[in-house]
Amino acid sequence: MSDEIVFYHNPQSRAQMVHWMLEEAGAPYRIVPIDFAKGENRTPAFLALNPMGKLPTIEHRGMVVTETAAIIAYLADAFPAAGLAPPPGDARRAPYYRWLFFGAGCIEPAMLDKMMNRPPVERKAAVGWGSYEDVMATLRQALAGGPYLLGEAFSAADVYVGSELRWAMMFGAPGVKGEPVFEAYVARLSARPAARRTVAG
Ligand SMILES: N[C@@H](CCC(=O)N[C@@H](CS)C(=O)NCC(=O)O)C(=O)O
């Protein structure tokens, strides 16, 4: 079976996070461009892969993976030579999982709240991400030791969380743009050769 990844891509989407990850992993991949305006993510063939009709979506070794965080974590494991995930049993697996899941479960919805000018959540205790302010304060603390989320070791968690922060900066998210810890982190990540080979650079 071919080891090539089929990568359904549109650079104006979260798929750009996966593009950067594919480059970091040194994975063999083939891009299938998806034009949202033409409805190419809503064709029966695409919906058979991902009934959500969303990018990113990949196919690898006969399996489909969707969800940005899952794809990034999957690629780190599928291409271990790149050293982007601490192996099971390594203590750094704890912060690795912690920040990957925090990215999907807390950063993403908190940022969307801000982007869409939603009113602050009414019952912070019942909402998984609490509040935008708490999410950003937590992240600032996580990065204060730096240079990466796992300390000295760059990992796939930085690809995901760093991409989210970069995205937040692009829309001028308060507490992100101009915040020295986040600015330095995103600049450090954007300077990586793999990031520069993609639109994340
Ligand atoms: N939960 C998904 C969200 C993916 C998502 O919303 N992708 C958007 C682009 S950034 C999309 O494909 N939208 C097209 C549509 O829904 O029609 C993830 O984290 O990967």
C-alpha cells in the first residue's frame, strides 16, 4: 500500500495547520485542492470521506482522519522519525496531550467567541473553556518558561497551538496581538523552515 497521504486542502482554512505539520513530519503527500465556492467539499464523494463537509481531511493507509488536532497528532505518530511527539512512557507525554486537547477543547471555542463577538458566556463554570480571558492567561503561563509548550522540545502540540495563536493574531485578538510572550512564540515558530514552506510561514 502506498504511504502517500492524500491531503484535501484549501489554504484559506484550518488545513493550513496540517500543511505545516506535513512539512514538519517529512511526510509524503499529495494535495487535492478543494474550492469551497464551487462546493467541492459538499460533493457525494467528499461527504463519503467526511460527512461534515469540512477541511482538513486526509486519507492515509486506507483510513480517513479528520479534525485538525487529531490529524496533527496522528501524523506525529505515523512519522516518528521527525520526533514531534514524546513516545508513550515519556513524562512529556502529559503536557503534550494536555496542550493538544486544550487547543481543540478550549482555545478554539474561546477564540471563535471573540472572533464572532459573542457575548461572554453566562455560566462560566458549566462551559468547558470557561472564558476567553482564562484561556489566554493559562496559555501565557504555559509559554512563560518556553521556548515551547514542552519546554526545550518542539512538538506537534506547538504546530497546533501555535497555528491557533497565529490565526488569533491575524484577526487582532485582544490579549494575543502585542502580547510579548505570544508574539515571540509565533515569530519563533514562523521562522521554522517547514513553516516557511507553507502559508504558515
Ligand atoms: N472541527 C474541525 C473544524 C474544521 C472546519 O470548520 N473547517 C472549515 C474551514 S476552516 C471548513 O471546512 N468549512 C467549510 C464548510 O463547513 O462548508 C477541525 O478542527 O478540523
